Amino acid sequence: MIKNLIEKYKNYKKQHHLNLPESYKGKYAFVGVGNHSVNNLYPVLDFLAVPLKYVCTKGIANSTKMAKRYNAEGTNDLEKIAKDDEVKGVFICSNPKIHFELCKKFLSAGKNIFVEKPPCTSLKELEELISISQNSNCVVGLQKRYAVVNSILKQKIGKANSYNLRYLTGSFPEGNPIWDLFIHPLDLAIFLFGEVKNIETKSVGAEGNKTLFAILEHANGTLGNLELSTDYSWTEAKETLVVNTEKGIFETEGTRKLTFIPKSPSVLGIPLEKVVKLPRKREILYEQSDFVPIGEFNSIHVHGYFNEIKTFTDLVEGQKAKNFSSLEDLKPTYELIEKIKI
């Protein structure tokens, strides 16, 4: 009997995946064919069998090559996509400098959009996008909000006393580190601990090798200490978060691992661990496994790319889904960024 149940479950999972192409009510378009989209976004579309009708790039040759993989049409005509009523959702992952104009065009045309960060580069532009997106779903590609580790952490931490967040990469001379890199940890701080009431910052370093130190006071009283830097190493890039709560300490290693260390109980104000030798406790709440290469442990899933795109397609298709990165959700992040000068 148990074997039959296992076989039925396996068959259900298989049939669910095989039936995906028939489950979509609308068509989609993708604007952009860059390294990020090719490595992290298009593979999710492959797995979910998202029906692309158009692939759009500035150079028609590139869009045509990518479109062949999806039996889609390659184009450089944005207007054609905007006017096509069959297209219900548009993925935008192009040059960040034109994301704002692309978002405006497709939102004004009544399309649902998934846009890679940043959708724009000012609070004023964000508010303009919000004003024209009332009848559309918009998911912003801040994948850390959808990462497994951060989803678990947000549910577990409750009220945090303080936290220490370090985001360290190598030199970055080709862009703006705030919008291209630091937006991720800054937005994560907002996502986990809420709006920021006060901020103090200090930055050091030369162009391309900047380090930003920031102390954030959140509206709920949580204090955060951040070190965000492009003055370390890309081969040894690190992102760590240590959260101090009344019950214990949460620690993350990127999006790969989450642990919890309970605090020692006290008697008459004296920690027992100073009096009695207690066994050390460290609970592993999540750890990416490479032993069984199933989807849940694939890096694209662990980092949050799968969940953010699945959220978008579910919303477009009228399925139940929670959008953690709407344009409205980003207002506190943009308000924080506008206070930072490096």
C-alpha cells in the first residue's frame, strides 16, 4: 500500500510538471538577453514552461537567436509587444538605465510586469510607477526577499534587538554600487526589520573600491550595523547576517545556511554557562544540500530567483500568491537609499 501511495505521488508530481504548458491563459514577452537573465531567469522560464511570444532586444539578431529556443518571435519593436492583447506579462531585464521608461511603457499599456532591480533610480520615479500600476501586477526582482533562508528567518526572528550585516565584494568600477549591488542588503534589512527611522553613515575608499559603514535605527527599535563594500574580493565575496534576539542568535551564510544558537538561561542574573559547563547548542534551520540534486537545492531556487518568477506568473494567471516585492513595498528602501551618499 505504501509503495502504491509513493508511486501515485511521484506520478502526480510528474503529471503536474508535464501539464504546465496547458495551464497558462496568456502569453509573455521577455525584454533583454544579458548574462544575468540567461543564467538566472530564462532557466526558470524553461522549468515553468512559460509561453513566450516575444523576445525583445535592441539588436534583432540577438533576440531572434534567443527566440528560437522558445518557438517565439525575435523583435526590437517594444510598441508591438505593448499593443499585443495576447501578451499578459512582460519580463524586463535590460540595461537598468532604461528600466524606468520600459516599466512606464508596459504599465501604461496595462501589462503585468516583472522587472529586475532597480525598476528606477529615484523615489520620485518610483512613485510615478506606483501611480500608473494600479490595475497591474508588478514584481521587482529583489530575489533575496524570496530566498529560502530569508523566508525562514523572517518567520522566526520576531523582535530583534540588533543585527550585523556584511556584504563584501571585489572592485566595481563599471556602475553605481548602491543601485547595482548595495540595494540588495539594504532592501533585505528593510524586509526583515521594517522601516528605518534614523541612519548614520560613513564611507571610505576610491571610485570602484568603496566601503560604506551604516548604523540603522528601525522604527521598531532594532539597531543594525552594516558594512557594504566593493574593496574586498570577488573570489572570496561574502554576505553574512547575525541577528541578536532575546531567545538567541541567528546566523546566515549567504543564502546557503541558517543557524540558531539559543542563549544560556540565567539564575539570579548569572548566566549558567559561566558556572556550569553546558553542551554547546547550534540548531541548523536550513542548509543547502548538494547530495541530492533536486530542484529545492538548486542555486536558482535557493537564491530566490525561482520563487520570484513563480510568484509573478501565478499572479498573472490569477493564482494565489504573495508578492513580497511590489513597487509599494520598495518605498522604504528608496527612502533609505536617498539618504545615503558615498
